[in-house]
Amino acid sequence: MDIAKIFNKYAGKEIRVDETYVFLSFGKRNYAYGDVKPAKDDLVLKAMKRAARENGYTLRVWFSESSRSCDYRKDRLNVHITKGEDGKYRVSDKFTIG
């Protein structure tokens, strides 16, 4: 199955995200830790989840800042989300199985 053929129509589409930040202090240094998650009601991701399910996959969303797990699943589609210079998050054209 050519997953790019199915999902390329979503590439470049903007998604809504929830960004949260935690500020930590260690000694005299301050650090900001940001966490980005897709908004639960984002219509683009809902459509992608539906398309994945119709083709026998589950959908996993990866942000460029995300940590990755090492497990591999043949029934899971990874969609990569990138943050543009304008600060908006968009679906990349990189789709992988795993």
C-alpha cells in the first residue's frame, strides 16, 4: 500500500496545537521546557485518523521536538508535524510505518 498516495493530500495543512511551558530553576540558571500536543478537536488530524483506520492503521503524531519510542508496529502510521518560521504547525510530507 502506498501510504504517501493516501496521505499526501494532508501535507502542508495547518493543525492546531496546545503548547504548555514549565519553567525550572537550577542554581542561578533558568530553563523553559515546552510541551506540544495536538488539539483534541483538530479537524485535519481527525480526518487523518479516519483515513488511517479505513486503511488498517492507527495514527501516531510526531512533532520535531517529540521523543520517540523504539517499538515498531506494522499497523501504525507516523505522521510528522513541523513548526514553520511563522510559528504555525503543519503536517509534513513525511509519513512512515512503525
